[in-house]
Amino acid sequence: MSMFCYQCQEAAKGTGCTVKGVCGKTDEVAALQDVLLFVSKGLAHVNTIALQNNIENSNAFKYMIDALFITITNANFDSNKIVSKINEGIQLRDELKNVLMAKGVEIQANEHSVNYSGSSKDDFLKVAPAIGILSIENEDIRSLKELLTYGVKGMAAYAEHAINLGYESDEISLFIQKALVATTNSSLTADELVGLVLECGKYGVDVMALLDKANTESFGNPEITSVNLGVRNNPAILISGHDLKDMEELLKQTEGTGVDVYTHSEMLPANYYPAFKKYEHFVGNYGNAWWKQKEEFESFNGPVLFTTNCIVPPNESYKDRIYTTGASGFEGCTHIADRKDGQPKDFSIIIEHAKKCASPTEIETGEIVGGFAHNQVMQLADKVVDAVKGGAIKKFVVMAGCDGRMNSRSYYSEFASELPEDTVILTAGCAKYRYNKLPLGDIGGIPRVLDAGQCNDSYSLAVTALKLKEVFELEDINDLPIVYNIAWYEQKAVIVLLALLSLGVKNINLGPTLPAFLSPNVAKILIDTFNIGGITEVKTDIEHMILS
């Protein structure tokens, strides 16, 4: 076995990837990501001791957040960048250790904080086999520690977006550090780890609220928007991922250059923000969910900017048009450096590349409607409440989450199509691409698909549910006419799930499969405590969720 990874829904055979990741990462990249995570835990351990002794390093929290984000599914396939990040973490850790020792502070023994004899890729690959996921023998302890780890990976992704906009939370950073340290503690019981997992959900709500505040205060509240799906006859850049600060800087730098900008996949909700609508060269959305990028990037013709995860290893035919930035990376593709000294990123290289490319080939026409974040939905509250009280809307179905390439995902398109006409879908994340272009109509002017935005905007769905609970004067959020049929793929969906659980939401259906990293006993805890279930056949599930 050259690797083991089961952090995403597409884990090979439903158990784990052991030769090469279904995502495309090699065993080498997988091993280096294990080492990066290991080093992050060591830094967390040492920084905890440093903070207890009033010693602060302003870069420690940011490093942990960056490192966790880099190890998320489909984010970074660049082994050299990962090696560089590992060495950065070792240096940070050792600087803190030296300061502590100079003050006479004893550092408790921890395998994650030991010194290394080397700093090269080969050195790290040698130690990787001993520190991977399977190094924890007890299946249930391993399962809970991985669930906690994946939760803070998702949390770190959202925290980094907020940090890029100048919004930070020491409380969130301290919990991420606490969770990392906990995964190194061999004395923690299963019950203690369950408690930490649920606490992770609470901080998941906090980090999504922080990012919601960062986005809306920076760019305005999302508005109901008809998004163009066609193209113009200009060279263009396609921007993918989730980072709205990158979006803002790219739009500013492309203004007046003759280069258009289109969103792809999870960047679609950028079209809903007032701050971006003023740019005449911001054309609309091109394509669908992340997994269709191989065919859609071919036809786009221009360069593509990845601001975060959701990279599919590119075809050689367009690889030279792929640019990465932030936590994303792919070996052989141009990486745009991070901001320095408060200055914006420099996107001039991708803009100049775009000018030399043909305009996008049109693959569809028309418009789709989105922008139903919590502020906008609250403006429709009276209309929604009247529709519910009058019986026009019988149920809301939360179909947030992720999309993926497996054929089993067609379930969600069929489920949406077969829903009774008195139901409304609440969605966020790229799962919406399974049904956001279906002709589902509206109910008294209320569209039957209300798209709140990106996966992190699942917070909007929670805020909406809590507001409806208040309006209908209910004591329990589970008494609302809302059911949950959520698709998951990677670690940001994990933190969304934990956040919903922390809010007391029960009876969530999760698919297309339950996570491979849940041991039978841990899965039983979630099922018994929160009545989490899987999916079956569309007609059966509609009968059970909607009609019963």
C-alpha cells in the first residue's frame, strides 16, 4: 500500500484510495500532505505552550489555517509547494521552541514536535508511512479523530477567506489549534472526542457567520440576480473556486483591458453581489460544476484562474492555461503569488495571456436566477409565510452541498424533478448544478429553487430556518416544514454537517454514500443521536421525506 486516503466521498471502493487518489493526487502528494498535517499538529502543540507562557507568534495561526486548506480535497497537487510549506512550519515551530527554551520553559514530549534531520522531499517521504491515517490502530478513535480533522479542514477554508478580507477570530483559531492538538492525544476517550466533534460544529457556525459578515460588509448583501449563461466576442478569463477577494482584484485589474471575466462552478454566486455588478466586463457564468471542467475548459479557450480547491488534473491541451493562487496548486501550472505588504495580487500575467486567446465558445444560452441569501429571503418573509400558511408551499427541501462526477449523483436531479410542485428547494454549494437549470417554475412568484450561494453560504440556510422557527413560534427547529437531503463530497461539507448538528437539526439524509471514515460505531452514534440517514431510491425517499 503506497497511500491511504478516505477523506472525500469518492474514496475508492467506498473504503479508501490506496494507489492513487480518485481526485488525481499521486501517492507522493498524499504522503507529503500527511507530513504537512503532522507538522501543523506539532506547531499547534508548541504554540499552545507558548501562549500559556505569554509568547505569541502572529504567523502560527495563519500557518495552521493555510496548511489545513492546502490538504483539502482537490486543492493542491504541487509537491514542491507542499514541501516548501512543510519547511515553513518546521521553522515556525523551532523558532517558538527556541524562545521557550531560552525562557526555561520545558516542552512536554510530543512526537509531533520533535526535530527533523532533513528538509528535502525525500526526507519527508521517508517519515510519511509512519504518520499516516492508519497509524492510529483503534478504528473508532481513528474515525473520530479524522472526523474532527476534516471538520477543522473545512473550518480553515472558510477562515482563510475571511482573513483575506481582514476579518479574523482568535476564538476560531484557538479551537482549530485545540482540535489539532487533540488529535495527537492518545489518552482521549471516544466520548471526549465526540464532545470535541460537536464543539467543532459550534465553531463551524461561528466561522460561517464570520465569513458571511466579511463578504456582505465588503461586497454588499447578495441580491436576486438573473445570471447570463451566454458569451461575448472578447478574450476572457474564467475564475473558479471560492475566494471573493481574488474575484475583486481580478475585476479591478481587467477593467479597461478588453478582457472579459466569467465565473465557473462555486464562483457563480459572485454574480449576486452588488459590488461586482458595476463591472461591465463581468459577463456571467460559464459551465457547470467543477467535475465538468475538462470539457468546459477546452471550449472556454482562455486562461482559467483557480482561487481555491476543486481542481481536476488538467489535460495537456489546456494545462498551460491553468493558473493557481492561494492554497491551490498544480505542478507545472503558473502560481500567482500571495499579497505582500498590503498590496493586491498581481494578475497581469494571466491578463496578458488572455489577450492572446480566442473568445469563449458558447456552450449554452439563457439565464439562471440566484441570490437568495438570508438577507434577501428575509425581505420575502411575509410572502413566504403567507404561502406556507395558505398551503401553497407544503415543504422546503434543503439540498445543499457538493456535486461530484459519479453516476449515482443523477439521483439529485431526479429527486428535484420528482418533487411535488408545492415544495421549494433551498440550496447552496455546487450541488445546485444538478437541478438549478431544470424548468421547475415558481410558487406565487417564489422560485422553486432558492440558491443562497457557495457551500459556506449554507449559513444562510440555517439563518433562514431559525428565522422561520421564530416566525412560526416553534420551540424546536425540527418542527419546521423543512427536510434535509444533502449531498457531500469533501471537508467543507463535513463542517457544514457538523454546524447543522450543533444547531440541533436532526433527520438529515446524507448521500450519495455515508463517509468511509465513519466506523460502524461512530456512524451508529450519529444515527442514534441525530437520526442521520442515507439515501435509497428517489420515489421511496420522496415518500418518506416529503409525503409522510
